[in-house]
Amino acid sequence: MAYSPQVEAFRTLHEAGCFVMPNPWDVGSARWLRGQGFKALASTSAGFAFTQGRADQDVPRDMMLAHLAELVEAVPDLPINADFENGYADTSDGVAANVKLCIATGVAGLSIEDATGRADEPLYPFDLAVARVRAARKAIDETGSGVVLTARAECFLTNHPDALNESARRIEAYAEAGADVLYAPGPKTPEQIARIVAAAGAKPVNALVYGDFGLTVTDIAALGVRRISIGGALARAAWAAFIEATRLISEKGSFAGFAGNGPSAPLNPFFTEDLKGRS
């Protein structure tokens, strides 16, 4: 079956090697990352939420769908992977319906988390979590789109008492349930990452690098990881500089937070030329 060029390209990227898939949060950051030669991009729920004056996990479904469509339109020649949180539904049927809405935005891939967003029960029960992945798989197959399904085990991020073992258990089950890519955000050591890769079997694994763990792309690729994303790390880096600069102004009357600023170049010339290519 023939898929869209973006889906075909995304599927091909997962066949061999290891690629970095950074996470823009608006049109400008998406165009800049495209200009740096990255072959695929992913949305960041946190990065986008901050632009809307909201906390992560507090973006309504329809607002997120509009954002995804905007990213797809911003870089129409690149695959976009959607950080689609928990599918914006608890039930399998709800996940399936929302996955189809997400696919309609033009994304080449999407991820479904097993975190509930509730403090009293941070992870969906194992059987329900697996059923939700199966429902997402079935929904994608029904569209005939070929969109790449990533299943996420959120054990580390929800402070599960046995995060590595439970992540491995869920990753193995999600692979069997039809996920194309497996993803357990949180592991930082080679041993932890290798355990997740092993649990996924022959299927590709996405590793999240949200800080400086002392590992390079080459190091992570050597562990068998096929895809590296960075979540909200770029957005947080931008916000960290913004927060520190404004703190210095408000508390000390100092503009020392601007010391590391460069001129608007290369932004102005880059966006001037980039816009010509879009027109």
C-alpha cells in the first residue's frame, strides 16, 4: 500500500541506524530545525503548553489538534510525530476515535502514553494499557494511513517503585499489541536503555534525552536505539534563559542576563530566506 511521502519517509527512518528527532513548539522553531537538516520532527506537549500560558498536560484536545496541523503545514516536506499524550481518553474506544482525529491533521506518527494524569492512579492498569495500544493500532489500520504508532511506558516519569522492570514488562506487551515503536521516557544510563531495547525485541526504540546524561548520539545508537527525541528540553532551555534574565531585572535591576545574547543574526537572514522558499 502506498502511503503519503511523509509517512513513507518516517517509516524508512526507522528501518536502520539512529536518528535524532528534535521537538519544536511553534512555526519558527519548526522551520529553524528543518533548516538545520533534521529529517523528522516531533511536537512537545510541554513546549506548546507554555506558549499558551498553560501547564504541561493542560492543553485541550482540539487545541492540540490545531497545533499539530499547524506544525504539519509549517514543514510539509518533513514527517511530524505527534506527542498525543494519553490519547485524550481513558477508554480504548475513546483512544481509537481520537487517534483518527490526530491522523487527520497530517502527522506521520503519533505516541500514546499509559499515564492517566491522576495522582491516585498514575498509570493505567496493565490490561487496560495494553488494550489502549491495541485500539490505537486498529484505528490506524482502519485509516490505511500507515501512520507510525509509538507506545509509551511512563513508569519512570510517574515514579513507579520498580520503574525499570515495569517499563520492560509494558514495552514487551505493547510491542506484541502492535506498536511500531516503543518508548519508555526516563532511563539515563546505558544499562537502563539497553534493558528497554531488549524488551522491545526487534522493534525500534525511542530514547528521550532531556538533559546532559554524558551520553552522545553515538553512545545511544550503540545501545540499539533507533530514534532519539528531546521532548521539551529545547523549550525549557529557552525558558531557562528567559526566566534568569527577568529574575535579574526584577530582583537586582541588572541586565546581566543578556550577556550571552548574540545579535538577531542568524535569525533575521534565515527567516527572510526561508520565507521566500515557502512563498
